[in-house]
Amino acid sequence: MATDVHRPVSSRTAQAGQATQASPAAHAVPVPQAVHVDGLTRSFDGRAVIDRLRLDVRPGEFVALLGRSGCGKSTLLRILAGLDRDIEGTVLVPRRKAVAFQAPRLMPWKKVWRNVVLGLPGKPDRAVAERALKEVGLDHRTDAWPKTLSGGEAQRASLARALVREPDLLLLDEPFGALDALTRIKAQRLVGELWQRRGCAVLLVTHDVEEAVLLADRVLVMDGGVIAHEQRVDLDRPRDITDPRFAELRAGLLERLGVDTAAEAA
Amino acid sequence: MSISHAPPSSPEADISLKSGPENPTTVDVVPLLPSSSRRTRVPRWLRRTTGPVLLLLLWQLLSSTGALTADVLASPGRIAQVGGDLIADGSLTSAMGTSLQRVAAGLALGTLVGTGLALVSGLFRVGEDLVDAPVQMLRTVPFVGLIPLFIIWFGIGEAPKVAIITLGVTFPLYLNVYAGIRGVDAQLIEAGESLGLSRWGLVRHVVLPGALPGALTGLRYSLGIAWLALVFAEQVNADSGIGFLMVQARDFLRTDVIVVCLIVYAFLGLLADFIVRSLERLLLQWRPTFTGR
């Protein structure tokens, strides 16, 4: 994994400029990191949604980011994706990164396979797209128009579009949020398998605690603009949601998020 | 099938009601017949053509009985005959050729100018500031009112006619292409950015295809206006074309020729619409809402 190719996400403000200037040399990270964030602040109209946030993700690590809605978790993901540059602080991310959004965001005027190779350097041929689509089990819809896909199929196409870039960091923004329960289970399983095969670092933003515990090596809870809580998940894979240790982790995280599980357990 | 409906007002005839309390399993069942079995269907195309045909027959009847004189409106039969004659001596086809040429030239120029301006103001903020305000102001001027000015500027040849069509075509196209560009889903643009598309790549793969449905709507409006502009332009100082044929016919009270010319205009309009529809079918295949097949 070529996770040592880091590129600072440049920022527009003066203070941030100083910080990024100093970062590559001064902040010599002892262990190679896929993501290194330090002192990150993002304000909307003077209100800091992200406030001096620290975050490190190891290469190949699967990290889930939980938090109440509006806590800034999606903002953090957008910053890591390079889509939001109004920031202060140090942000180091791999050059090769890919995003899958909650809505599949496929270009409706391009056939599925053209969507998959869109934006790839050079003139990628169809075989590249077909390989990625096969990996997500969608090779039978290579020539379909995106609007004829079902919700699950469209989301898989979006995943294929992310994977074909061979990312060192895969950013997932609630990618299963809009799927029905059965499709969601299948999609979660698929992401788990893809991650194990590819070995890229994954940051999954979600509001589903169970999903986080099911997939992640480490679950982070974001609150007040910082990572307020960190929970390692050392359960063996594939994980069993009926495992009492699973339930324990889930309950602990829910409590962190302000949901009392005692009533549920009774 | 023979099922009799018992009228609810006569309880003595209704067996099920009587036997109800003793035998609760009996329910009054009524068959729901498929709608197709109720009446024999007249094909839709036949029903739709009946109206116009009846109107045509009435028109012919009024003309034959003398209620409608040829000075007011010629009979359908007469019009068909004159139409045939005009085609036979080549005057109608040559007039059509001239008119089509004018529309084609005006449309080509107007499309170029309209889309060009829309691209400038749609894609660049500076372009919007510079272009949009003047275009919106000019748009409110009724373009037909500019004919006298155009004649002074361009003389009485082909130039003022093409210019008036160009002007008419430009604005609807500008408005729709501009709205199409600005209406492209911001989420798709962001997705394109996250895929590493350059600025030009975004324009090519996201913005322009997204603006295409709007552009085609604009083209349809523009075509309608192009014919309208043609009629105006050809009735002032023309010495060829369909409009000229009509002006000439007016001077000789030839209502038959006038109606033939009107039919030709309608036919050309239909043709133009067909062309746009074909374009939409070709370019907008990706839209599931499209049902023009």
C-alpha cells in the first residue's frame, strides 16, 4: 500500500497557510498514517463546527465515525475528500482517495460503465470498469442507464466507481442510509469483503451504531467539534451481532451518544 | 353471463338478505366485468380523425351551397386543386425553398449566438455580470418592431429577413440554455470534483449534458418563433418566398392561394417539431421519463 504519498489539503486562510507550511517537516509522524489531522478547525459564520480536531488513521484501518446529526461528521468527511477547503490546521490525506456518498450521485446521462471510469486519467477502456463492476456484483448492468438501476444497484455502482480508483483511503458518507433493511445488510457485507480484499483505509461516517461495530476496527464518536470518544473493536471477523460482547460494545456506544439502552434491555 | 342485480328497495326479491341471519356464510356476490367487454371499442386514431374530417365536410358543404363565397374562403376542393397547380408549375416549391433557406440561416445564426451567450454567462460569473443584464433588457423589445430599423440598416435583401429570424431565435435559446446550466444538480458537480475532474472535465461531463434537456426545450421554442419571424419578414418588401406568394395572393383576392400557403407553414412547423423530437430521442435516451417512442 502506497500510503506514504501524502498530500496536504491546502487551505485558503492565512493562519492555515502557516500551519500547512510547517506540517510536513515539523509534524514528522512517527508511524506512517493514511490520514493525519491536527488542529483542524472549520467554522460556518463564526461558529466552529469542527474545533481543533485531531485524527489519525493507520493504513488499512477501518474507522467508523459516529455522531448525532449536525455534529460535523459529514463536514469532516468532505474536508478529507478535498471538497471543503475553508479550513485551518493540518490535514494530510493520501493522494489516491475516493468517496461514496449517501446518494449514489451517478451522472444520469452516462451509462454505468462510463460513470465508473469517469475522471480516471488517460483513456480507460471498458474492461477496467467491467472488472470493478464484477467486484461489486454488478457486471450484468454494465450498459444500463443509471436511472434504471434499483437503489442497491446504484449504490454498488457508486462503490465500483470509488474502488476503480484503487484508493488508499475510501471515504464512505452514510452509504447505506437510503437502502432498505435487506439491501443494507448485503451492502454492509460487501463493503466488509471489499475492504479485506483491497486493504485500503476506510473512514465510514454513519449514524448506525450496529453498522459501526459490525465493520470497524475502531469506532469514533464525534461531539462538540472533536473526537469525544474512541472505542476499539477487537471482535473476530466475521462478526456476530448476537455475540454478547457485540451487544456490550453497542450499548456502550449508544450510551455515549445519549441513548439509554437500559430500558431496551429490560 | 347472466347475473341479475337485485334492487335494494325490494327486500322480498333479495334472497341473500332474507337468508342472512340463518345462514351467515351467504354473501351477495356481484361480478365485476372487465371494462373491455362492456362496449366495442372504436380505435383511438379513428375517433381523433373524425372531428377534423367532419369540419372539412362542413366547410365543403357551406362552399358548395354558396353560403361561403370564394372571396371569403375558397372551398377545400378548390384549395387542393390550386395547391396541385402551384406545385406543378414549380412556384410553390421554389417559394418553399427560399423560405426554408431563410429559416435555416436565421436558425443557425441564432443558435450560435444564443447558445454562445448562454455558455458565457452560464459558465463564468464575470460573463453573467456582463452578458445577462443586456440580454434580459433586449429580450423585452418585441423583435418584430425592429423590422423598419433592420431595413434601414440592411436594405431590402435577404439580410434583414435573416436578421429578424436570428433575433427571434436567440432569446428563447439563451434563456433555456442558461437556466439549464444553472440548474445542474450541485451534488453531481461535487461528485465530479471528488472524481478528480478538471474544470473543463466538469463542463464537458457534468454541466453540458445536464443542460441539454433545457437546451432542447429552448430549441423547440426557437423553432416556433423562427416561423413566426419568417411570416413577418416575408411580408415586408419580399420578392420571393411563401410570404411573398401570400402578399401577391392578397392583392388578387386569391383566398385559395393564401390557404395553401398557410397549410405549407403548418406543414413546415410540423416538420420542425418532428426534427426536435428525433433529436430528443437521440440525445435524451437516459431519461426514463421519456416516452416518445
